[in-house]
Amino acid sequence: MGGLWQGIRRNKNQWWNPASLQYVRVVSSRFIYLFYEREHLMTDMRILLVYYSWKGHTAKVAEHLADLLHTEPVRIEPAADSGMFKKAMKALLGWCSPIKPVKEDLSDIDVLVIASPVWAGKVPPYVNEYISRLSMCEGKRCYVVVEMGGSGAENAIRHLKGRLENKGMKLAGSTWTIEKDVDANIVYDHLIVFAETIHGKKSVSS
Ligand SMILES: Cc1cc2nc3c(=O)[nH]c(=O)nc-3n(C[C@H](O)[C@H](O)[C@H](O)COP(=O)(O)O)c2cc1C
């Protein structure tokens, strides 16, 4: 609620100002979520949400989505750092890079959700490595959300779909977010719809 008044004050008390209305929209959608959607999305489904994030945008998306799905997000951590050029080349070539130990046995999981940034129209080598390590995942449903600067989401989703299908998984839904919208805190409504898709309450999203 504080955010709403701050937003209105910052806009010289003009509540009808488009920037103020944006605060009203964001705050009201959170109220709707707290009092209605949260209960509506309760489920027994065992969901594992894993993500990689370098600069924090995908982390923010993953945390919002995990909150909506009532799960704790699990972060993929690189085992060692490398330069920007190497990162981009490995992503472009679809290579893997070592990661720290992370949950990869899906025997006690019903649904896997992966959140990843778009790198070179594909995904970071750490995400490729994670998928290559998955075990007991055959026949399980998965969903992906990719976070990007502005282009390449479709290609990155296609890339992830191929890798996940090679592991015998079924990509049941996907979506993307854009960096500037994450910075402006306006992806929450979109993630509510995606969370409903994961819970099977809406048809599969784009
Ligand atoms: C090596 C590298 C390659 C990238 N390639 C793309 C790209 O092809 N398309 C795009 O829209 N954004 C691209 N980006 C931008 C990221 O997808 C974007 O900044 C995203 O928000 C980063 O997520 P993060 O903050 O979780 O690391 C690239 C970023 C890096 C570091």
C-alpha cells in the first residue's frame, strides 16, 4: 500500500496521472492475488522451480513465480566464473559449463519449471549443464520462462524444448519476460496467468 501512496506523491498528487495509475494497477493486482488467487492456486502438485540468473532479473521473475506456485526457487550456480566473450560463445554454440551441486533427481517431483535468461538467442551454458544432469525425469511435465533484453525468446524456448525432450520430458508451456518490464515491476499479472497455466487452470500459454 505504501508503494501506492509513494507513487501518487511522486507524481505530484495527480492520481489520474498515467504513472500513478500504473501504481494503482500493480497494487490492486497484488491485493486480488493475496485475497483470491493465492488460495485458488493451492495444489498438491510437487513443483521444482530452478533458475539461473547473472544480473538478477531472472532471479526476480523466479522468486515471483515461486511465490505464486508455493515453492522455494532453487538457483543454478556456476562452478567457476568466466569472461563475457566465453559466456556468449558457449551459449551460442549450445555448450555446457560446470555448475555447483543442485537438485537434479526428479523422482519426487511432478513438474519442473526452469527460468533462464536468453543468451545469444539460446540459454546460458549453466542451464544446458543442468538439463544434461537431470535424472528420473522421463515423461514428466516441464515449463519454461525465459527473460530477455528484447529478442530471441522464441529461439531460446525452442532450444530448451529440444534439450528437455531429449531427456524424455514434455514441454507443456512457456512464456517470456522482458528486462525493462522486470525493472518496472510490471510482470506480476503475466506471471499469475503463467502460474495458472502450470496448475492446469488455464490453457497452455505462448
Ligand atoms: C552473454 C549474453 C548474451 C545475451 N543475449 C541476449 C539475446 O540474444 N537476446 C536478448 O534479448 N537479450 C540477451 N541478453 C540480455 C539478457 O537476456 C537480459 O539482460 C536478461 O535480463 C538477463 O537476465 P539476468 O539479469 O537474470 O542475468 C544477453 C546477455 C548476456 C550476458
